Amino acid sequence: MGDWRSARSMRILAIDSGHVSYTDMDFRFGSRDVIIVPTFALDSRFMQRSSYHHDFTCQATATTDIGTVRTLVFSRYKIESVTVEVYESHSGSLRLVLEQEMERTSATGARGSMFTVPWHWTEFVDKSPDRYWFQIETVDMSGEIYHSELRPFSINGLTAKVSWTWKEFQVMGCQWNQLYYPIMWSTLAFLFSLVLVPQTSLTFFENQFMSKFLSPKMTRRSS
């Protein structure tokens, strides 16, 4: 997916065993020789799913889906090594707790390759959705080092809070399908009030005027 005409940006979307992940690229600052798309672990800020907690509690499924770290790497040159780095956040700083080299599991002739590595995922089970962060480091044949975006993950399937700008909230943070009925009924109530309030006010002022107009006449007749 891309917005090339106005933003020169592109999003690569990957689906891995039902897990959806993506990487955004901005080509206004030039092209990239290496593109890294981590497919697991998932970014706990954006790409969790409703059945993720069930996968975590179901041991048989969890061993298959969350038992390995996986990433796609697209490169112009040959990739020499791919490493996953896991950090633990503590008091605003990050501490490296895991650094492990990954193995290529797809054909070597493809421009894009899948790299995986088994890990002890139970060590990262935590009640906080952003305690652990990870990134992928790649080194190509020229010795250049590239890193993916540092992102939080939650093996438990918990969702981290996201600080949105107003435009980001409108596009990605707002659940418009859930707001459809509240917005519809609020709009109908507002339109109904536009009709009802003037009519009620007019009736009220007419009654006030008639009472003031008829009151002196009734007083003179009674006298």
C-alpha cells in the first residue's frame, strides 16, 4: 500500500500465521537498501488481535505461533547476518536482555527472505504491555548495519497505550464503526431540537403575550 503522489510513503503489510504486521517507509528522504518487516513478535501498540490471548493460553497453538521470532528482510545486497535484540525498559532506560542470531528459512535466491530463531517466550510474560521492546539488526555484505524500528511487544496479548496526533487519531485511533450509532442518534437529536426548540419557544412567548394582552381587559371588565 502506498501514497506516492502526495507523501512518497509506502506500507508493507505481512500476514504470518494470522498475525498482521507492517512497516512504514518514507521515501522523501531517499530509497532504502534494506527493508525489515518483523512478523513476530507483534507491536503491542497497534497489531494485537482479539484471539491473541487465546493463543497465549492454548499451549499447543502458542508453541507454533509464538515459539519463534520471525522477520522478513528485503535487501539489494546479500545479507550476512540478522540478529534479534530484546530490551527491558526500566525507569526510562533500556537494558539488553537477549541478543540472538537468526537463521534464514526461505530460499537464498529471493530478494526477500524470512529469518527465524526459537526463543524462550515464557521469560517475557508480563502484566505490562510495554515492558519489553525488540528490534532486528541486519548486516549486509558491505558491512552496513541496519535496524528495524524499536517496538514494544506483549506475549500476553495486552495492548499498549498510544499517543496520537489529531490526524493519526482520526485515521487509525478512532473506531468509526463503534461510533456510527452514537453519532447518528446525536445528529437526529440535534436536528429534532432545531425543530422543537423554536416551536416550543414560539408557543411559550405567544402564551405570555396573550396573557399580558388579555389581563388588562379582564381587569377593566370586572371593575
